[in-house]
Amino acid sequence: MINQKNKMLAYPIICKSTCIKSISRWIPKHINWVVIITDHAVKKRYVAPLKAILKKNNLNPLIISFSPGEKSKQIHTKCLIETRMLSHHCDRNTLIIALGGGVVSDLAGFVASTYLRGIPYINIPTTLLAMVDSSVGGKTGINTEQGKNLIGSFWQPHAVLIDPHYLKSLSKKQLINGLIESVKMFITSDSKSFDYFEKNIEKILSYDEKSIQSIIQRSIKIKSMIVKEDEKDTACRAILNLGHTLGHALESLSHYTLLHGYAVGYGLLVEAKISQLLGLLHDESYLRIESLLKKMNIHKSYLKQFNFNQLIKKMMMDKKSKKGKTHYVLLKEIGLVYQVKNRFAHPVDLTLIKQAYLG
């Protein structure tokens, strides 16, 4: 068990098979109403067992589901969820359970942060991406036509229950989607974990349970440490945005047909290349990053289908943009980002961005 602590509160992060069976242990005593927020696909597969566990504890949950995917991560879906909860007279003694991937946890967390000015929620991630990233750290939000995650809040979960059993039904594409976020964390903060990933890549891609559990635990440890230092994303937490400036723009231009992890993977390639061109990152380190990403089907040739000028316009909407310039997290070496005083994202000349993107 990892105990995540920050200025707001401390909460448990449990990573253990069948940990869902003990969910009652993490439900606050004053709770008399539970709402499970999920998507239609997860509802069909996983809601019934969770509902049965809750009923044993005299809690008959309200189930609210929506269409899976990023297209549901919008204000309309949030309003529909809140309207359902209000129509069922959910009061401040209500607990939300977010059961699903990153879209579910972002939406459910945002609802929890604003419903009656804030109620508790528990994250139960069912995808690797959610397990290693979005379920931990308290970032919630929705997308707009202008870009991704532009409206949201910081609202820490009451608990995070991670059951690796859910990964058995995950496709290879969804597995890689989550693994790339772990690689990102290792590139920014932990060279030894990057080495481990390199050496065990074949086992990891073959769903080796022990290897994947190690990746989950390493990722959570890194993110927990960073969030503890900078909960509101004003300083060092910015390093977790490595690959996201370009990544979010690619997702938006693809109309969210490109999965988040893959988009971040292409962003990692370009931002590592910028770091190399600036003389910050050694050629050998760049080639290691490029080689590892290729093994997860991240090839730079994919980027040719996108108009560079349109990407720049989208990147200007990124939350890290300042004074008309896009900002990027840059690398000094694997496991260490480039930092100037307390600044972790930096403006980059447009010609250099284009060279890294097209080169």
C-alpha cells in the first residue's frame, strides 16, 4: 500500500489483486448513498460484481454510465451526470465511485469537486493508463473545442483501489496506451526504472503479471512523490507534462481517434529531439528513447499526416503557453529534466520545433 500525502489530505493507494472486495474499509462512515460513474463498456463487464459487494454493506448504488471515449469528456456529459444525481436527491453524504479509465476518473472527479461544493470519491481504475496516471494526483477536468483539459479542478480522491486483475481483458493497444505514460515518468524521474523497462520490454508486452505490477508500483511511487511536492501544478509537477504539449494537440486534431498514450509517445519523440538539437540530451540517450518507443509502435512517420501550422495553433491553447509562445518540458538525460531555477517548461523557437517535428 502506498500512502499518498499532500496539503489537502492523505489517502491510500492500494495496488493488490481483489482489493475491491475490501472497498467498505475505505468508505467514510457518514456515507449513506453511493453513485458509480462509469462508461457503457465497463458497466457491462465490471459493475455487477462491485454492486454485489456494496449491497453486502447495505449500499444500493445508483449507476450512471455514458459512451466510452474522449468524446464524452465534455460539459454536456458532466451536466447529465449531475442532473441524474440531483433527481435522485443525492446529498452531501454521497460517495462517488469512478469505475473505468482516464475519461471516467477525470469526469467523475470533476463532478465530485463541484457537486454540492464537493463530495468524496474513490477511484477504481480499469485501464493501465488510469492506474499509472490519471487516477492518482487529483487532476480532474473536461475537454472543449479549443483543447484538452482546459476546464477542471484539483480534487483529491478519498482512496484509489488498483486491481491488476482488470488488465487481463485489456487489448495490446490499450496496454501500450498506458505503458507510454509510465515510460514518460521514468524518462523524467527514474533512470533505473527506464533501464528495467528496456530490459523487460518483451515480458511486459506479453502481459507478464509480475513485470506489469512492478511498472504500476514504480509509476505510482514517482507520481505520488511529485504530487506531494507540487499538488497544484505550479512547479515540479510540470515535468509530468513531458510529451503533452504536442500530444494534446495531436489528440484534438485527430478528433480523439488517437489514444492519449500514443499521442504522448509522439510528443515524447519530438520533445526528446528538441532536447537533442539544443545540445541538452546526448545522442545515445535520444536513440534509446526512440528505440524503446518504436517497440511500442511509435514511429515518427505517423506525424506526416498532420498539418504543422494547425498543430502550432492547437499547441498555443496548451495551459503551459505564455506570452504567445508554446512551452515544452526538455531533457538533460534519461531520468533528469532540464530546469532553470524553479521553471520546468521552456519556450522553444518555432524553427527548432519544426526541425524536430519534420526531421
